[in-house]
Amino acid sequence: MAERENIFLFVPNIIGFGRVILAVISFYFMPTHYVIATTCYVVSALLDAIDGHAARYYDQCTKFGAILDQLTDRISTMCLMATLCQFYPVYAFWFLLSMTIDIACHWIYMHTTHLQGKTSHKFVDMSENPIMRLYYTNRTVLFFMCAGNEAFYACLYLLKFTEGPILAGIGLYRLLAYLSAPVALAKAAISLLHGYVSCVNLAIIDVKERQERLKAN
């Protein structure tokens, strides 16, 4: 019997486990020690790009690794926003809404993608839209959108502790929060589009399965 590969020991997945550990450390220190929390959070986020390169370099791309990355991203952002709910209770509703959009839309998108298997021309393909095609195919644009979204919430977190270096009379973190806010709004809009298209495709799957079941009866 041929020796089975242990995908849990693949290089990108080991990096992924490291991301989880760093994220958990960040969550623990978020309310009290922003230096440790920010360092661990940022390193965990940067490793997201490294494990992707490692997966391609070593030919170790796995579904487990993809799901691990996605879950780590979503949970990290969710816990950061949960902390922001404590820091800025007046704006808690908007942070909760942002969490809901982020998690729900990504979940239904991934679930629907696995269900549809890209086997029908009837499925709505977001790459047909020029804006979404750019978002999906240009790694620079994708990185800018994700980094800008994270920068917005990270700067809101840091502002609870410090303004950062002062540039032209304004703190660096406050300036970055202003600049990245439109990116965060655009990212939320794209997530909503993900969710909408996924619901449409899921309805197509339901209709097809009902038609097949009715024919069988």
C-alpha cells in the first residue's frame, strides 16, 4: 500500500496553523496591549500571502488549506470588530452589521460554489462584470481591497490607544482611517454582491433538483 500523504504537514498548512496561533494571541491582548495584539494580527495577515505562494511553489494546494485560510480571515476580522464594539459602543450596530455581511456573504458564496461545481451555463458568473473581473483576476487590486479593508478597522482599533505619528497636524492612524474608509465600504458592497449572486445560483440549483425529482416521480 502506497504511503498516504499527510496534508496537515504540508508547508502552507503549517503556516496556516501558525496564523491561527498568532490570531488567538492577538485576540487575548486586544483589550489591553495594542502593541502585542497589532503585531500578532498583522503578521498573521501577512502570512496569508506567504502560504499561498508556498502552496503553489511546493504544489501543495489543498481544499483544507483554502478553508483554513478563509476561516482564519473571517474570524480574525470578526474578533477585531467585536473588540471595536466594546471600544465604540455608539457604533456597535454598524460593526455588527459589517460582521454579518462579511461572514454570511462569504459563507454562502463558498458553499454555493462547492454545490454548483461550475457545471451549468445558467449560473451567474460575476467575472462577466468588468469590475468583478478586475477584482478576481488582478492580484494587486485584490490585495489593495483586502489590505484597505483591514487597515480601516485596524486604525480604528489603534486610535483607541494612540494617534500615531503626527503628520501635518493629524495623527497617522486617523489619516489612514479616513483614506481607507471608502475601501472598506467598497469591500462590503462587493461582499453583498457575492451574497446576492450566490443566492441566485443557489436558487438555480434548487430549481434543477426539483425538476429532476419531479421527473423521477
